Amino acid sequence: MAKTLDRIPIAGLNLSEIQALLMNRGIDAGYSRRLLYWVYRRRISSFGEINDIPRKTLVAMGETFMTGLVAPMDSEVSDDGSVKYLYSTSEGLLHETVWLPDGKRQTVCISVQSGCRMGCRFCATGQNGWGGNLTAGEIVNQIISLPHGFTNIVLMGMGEPGDNIEEVIKACNIFTAEWGMAAGRGRVTVSTVGVTPSVKRLLDETECNITLSLHSPFPDERLRVIPAEAIWPFNETLRLMKEFDNSRKRRFSVAYVMIEGKNDSDRHLEELKRLLSGTAIRVNLLPYHPVGGDDERSSDTATMMRFKHLLVTSGIGASVRRSRGADIWAGCGMLAGKARIKDKG
């Protein structure tokens, strides 16, 4: 996050960075882990809440640092209990977070950019325009500043993680590190259209799960909906997943948004089976939500359940994800879009 009054935000820093900053300012670097603990796990609003660091040291820290945590500026609650939050950076970049409770599972869907440059036809975010990249601190803040707990984190909100890979990798490591949020490597998932160099870095430099947004198993069809296919063919991401030494059992999957008459035929099903058979790559089948004046419709429940059944019986893990927060337009980009409209009014 941006500096305020020349103080340095803690949110977004890793252990080595905070150690170096403390030493440079004559503060005992041995307090690094405690300071990160209070920010990343206790979610403090001020250093005055810290009770295991000497007061003199806290005063010195307060002159140099700030927590870097910012509360959301707006929210909407769905009838199903989902909550959508709107944030703004100090530069005015709007971005969204969705909290999705489901029994004991509490998933937080977070953004990595304000807007998106990928131009995927079925996604609302790009229609609201491009703002800019979020910092690791602004990404992490979307979890820490919420008034809820969480069990799972998905980087599946506004923006393409592969287009902001340095900050995304830094945030993912903060999520999973024992000196950070200690979320557990199996609890963090990054969703991408398959920016090949960035996927390789996610595999090599993080322990997160990876989901490829596929849309169609046929490259020519996918290209019409996901322009990134022209530069980074999805088969390259699948190849990286298939060849990766997955002895630590990271979850690799494809997200398949089902559109009636477009990608839900037997031909599509058979190609999915051919691509994924024997790979341990799962398929998440999702309903389609029309964008703008789009007259296309989601495949019906029976079709989606049939797809799932036939994938599972062929040995491919599959699930049907139910829609959440439809009454508050919880599709990515909508709340930020409405905020922009109000600002212009």
C-alpha cells in the first residue's frame, strides 16, 4: 500500500523485509516475527494493541511504521449470507472482495487488480475499465480487514494474477508462511487464464493450488472468448501441471463456465475427457452469469450434473459449483461498476 505521512505499511512485507527495515532504524530485529504476528494474525488497528513488545520500542515503531490495514468502504449482503465488499486504495483504485460462508467452510474471493486487461468476453470486470495493479499489501488487506474468519482464500476476484505476478507471489507467500497468516498451503488457490511464464513461477515459487479458466477444450473456440489464448495457449498450462512433480499434492483444476449451446455438448465432454484423463486435474463446473446485454444462458442443472457424472465415471474429479450472491451481483466487477456510476452522477 502507499505510504501515509512517510510511514511504512507493515501489510505486504515479508519477514526479511521487516527485519532489514527494523535494523536500518536501530530497532531490534528480534521483534520482527511478533510485529508480523500482530498485523497478520491479530489484525490490529494500531500498535497500542500490542502487549508483548516494550512501550519504548512500540513508540519508535509507530514513528516509522503503520499497520497498512484499511477497512472496506462499502458492502452488500446477499440473501444467502454472502457479503460483497468494496475497497479503494489511496490512489482511488476500486476493487472487490466476496466472503462466501458455506457451513464450516468460509471462502474469501479476493482481487489482484482494479479492473482487468485480459478482455475475457464472459467476465464483467473488464467492462468497468482498467485501473491498475494492487500491491501485495492491498491484496493481503482484503483478508485481514474483514470482520469475518476464513478457511479458504481464492484469488479469483477482479484482475488476472498472471498479469501482476510479483505482487501475487508475495501475497501468496504471506498467506501461507508461518511468520505470516499461516493459512496452510492447501487453503490458497490462484485462478488464471494461463499466463504461461507466470504459471511456471506460481509452481516454482509458491505452494498454492492453481485453477485454469478454460471455457472450451478447443483452442479456436477458447480464443473467441479468452483473447489470451493467442499468446498463452491453455495446452501449455496443462502441460506444466501434468509435468510438475506434485508429490506434495497441490490441487490443480480447470474452471469450466458452462454456456447453453456453446460448450456443453458431447463433443466438448469427450475432448475434456481426452485432455484430462489420468492427470489428477479436477474440473469445476460453474453456471454462467450473463454480462451486460448478453443473451446467452447458463447450461441447465441437468446438463451440468450429467457432465459431472460422466467426468467422474471416466476417472476425472469433478464438481458443480452453485451460484452464490446473485441478488447482490456478486459477479466480479459489479459493485465497483456501480460505485463509478454513482461517482459520475
